[in-house]
Amino acid sequence: MKRRERTRQLIELGGLVVKAGLVELTDDDRAVLFGVMIDAAAKLKGEQRDQALTLWRRRGRRAFEQLQNA
């Protein structure tokens, strides 16, 4: 069962990358996508963690709402 849950989680996370438009914007360049994620992780390890989480959470919630209302 754990394997199935992990597979579902990975599929959902990949879907978020697609919904954010990152695949198209980077021409599906995996190195660029990974670099973006490394930058985000670095920011989350820094002093600005709380501000970044607050900002990204707000943006994400608004985007989800727009998708649902579309």
C-alpha cells in the first residue's frame, strides 16, 4: 500500500509542475526544472523561509481557486 501512495504522490506533484506551466516555459528541460526547485529549497533553508512560504501559499491557493472557477 505504501508504494501505491508514494506513486500517487509523485503523480500529483508532477501534475503541479505541469499546471504551473513550468514544463512549457522550460521546453521540458529537466535540468532547468531541477535548478528552479533547488533555488526554492535554498530559499526555504534561509532566513526568509516564513515569508516565502506565506507568499507561495497565497499564490498557490489563488491559482487553485482560479482553476476551480474556470
